[in-house]
Amino acid sequence: MNKSVLIVDDSLFMRTWLKSILTAHNYEVFEAADGVEAIAAYALYKPSLVLMDITMNKLNGLEALKKIIEFDPSAKVVMCSSLGQKQLIIEALKLGAKDFIVKPYFDQLIPILDNIE
């Protein structure tokens, strides 16, 4: 199976930066700009991993995580945020996230995704 990842972030810059890193590591990359797009993209592409920001417009990452896990309980979702708040991390893990990365996560990204894969 090819490695694929859905990047969910409301920052175009962040999605572009992550896409360049992940494609260089042989990931097929899909993108979504918010939680609503993330749910639709997950259902359409069924990526092997989801890398999702928490703070977004329309539908935040935690709400999108709930919906994705309801749709596919085996979904592998890694939450990320510049907010390293312990309560957010606990809530994301309780909702079914496989891991939580605090931005900036330059050196952590590929090892964490490869470990979950």
C-alpha cells in the first residue's frame, strides 16, 4: 500500500510546506483547508494518515477528528497545534488521535508519521 497523508490546516503556507516535505519522503499528499473539507477528503481518498491542525475556521480539528473516527474507527489521525495545552492533547487522544505534535515540529514529523504507519 502506498503511503498517503491528508494535510488539514487553514494555512496555505503550512499545507504547501508540509506537502513539499512529505512528497520528498514518498507520501502521496491530499489537502484540506478546514474540518469540513477534511471529512469530505477523508471519505473520498481514505488516506493512510491524517495530519490535522486543531484551530481552524468552519469546523475545528477536534470536531473533525470526532467525525472522521465515527466514519472510520481505524483512522490514523495525528493532531498538531501551536497550542501545547495539556487539556487539548488529552482531549485529542481521548477522541481517537494516534499522536499530538506541537508546532514547530520540523524534526519530529517524519519519524512520528513513519512510526504510526
